Amino acid sequence: MRLSLDTREVGRVTVVRCNGRIVAGEENESLRQHVSWLLRDRRCLVLHLGDVEFIDSSGLGTIVRSLTSTRQVRGDLKLCSVPKHVNRVLELSHLTKLFDSHESEEGAVAAFYVPGGRVEVPAATGRSILCLDRNADVLAFVRELLRRAGYDVHTSSHVGDALLLMRVTRFDLLLAASGLTASAPQAFRTACAKLPIVELSSEFSTSDAGEAASRLLETIAANFDRQSARG
């Protein structure tokens, strides 16, 4: 099976799920290029290896180089769900101590949120906001808009990932697509019970970008002003 790479963002962490074979040739090159592309603006990477069927020496070398490249830009790369046959290769190659490996994806993501980690995280200059929307384009727009406005922003397109983030760090506000929280599982709604929520209207993605941005910033600022007045 050829290597496929499924990538998604979980807050400040980027998870890359590898499926297939990591071997010399096109597969190695696709993984190397993908990591290089991610490192243009991301620093916290997780390689999910649970669906890797086979890895050769060249493939292992690609992962080592990916780790080196990530650390050269003051980031880090962690492994998760490493299959027994891949872990055996790491042991035989005496590389188990080189990688920070975790049994689960959740454990690997949570490790990036532990204070004092290897990654240089920009100091938060404002309130912390979790953004949840299934539209990747909306998330990208909102993320940059709020970061430029001085907020500490974490984004997710999956309710399960958003719940994971709420377990490992604290947020001051949840910004969610209209209807997402109401239809979410009970565990997520319980976690949101004490968290102020601002909903993105269903028209947000098709509204004039400038007007939508201004309204959103005003709404968020007003919400925080109310919190300060009560607090």
C-alpha cells in the first residue's frame, strides 16, 4: 500500500496520520516534503504510526531527519500509536530514546501542553480562545484575525479534539459554529457548561469578510468586557 498522509490541527498541534508503507522512494519523499511544508508555520508535530504496515531503514531515516528539521526550528516531533513491528525496529536501531513516543494520540497532544516543554510557544498576549468549526477556511481566517487582535487562539475542526484540548489547557471563551455545541455529545456540552460561548452564524462564511471580522471582534470584546464587569 502506498503511503497516505491525513493531517489535521488540534489546537497548536498538527497530527499527521501515516497509512501504508514508509519506504525508500516516493513514499519517503512525500513524508519529507509534507513535514517541510508544515514547518513553514507550525512547530508542534505528531506522527501517528498506528496504520504503518512496514518501514525500511530509509523510512526510519526520513523520520529521524524530520525530527531534526523540526527541532532546528525550535519545534518538536512526537510519535504515537507505534505498532509493535515499528517499535521493534526502533529498539534494534537503538533509537527509542531519541523519540518522545506515546501510546495514544491524546497523550502525544497533551504532552505539548505541559509547561516547560521543548517547543518555544509565543507568550500569550491576550485571553485564550478555542475556535471550533468544520470549515477549514473559516478556521484559518478566524485564527489569523484573532491572533492579530492579540488573542491566544487554538483551533479545531472536530468536537472530540476540542474536548481533548479543554482537558489539557484552560480557555476563556469558546467560539463555535452555530449549532455545533447543541448537537455535540454530552461530555462536550458538560465541559462547556462554565465556558462563555460565542456562536459563528451560518452566514459568517459568506458575509463580507471585513464586516464579518469587525462584528466578530466587537462581539468577543463585549463578551470579555461583561466577564470583567462580573469578575
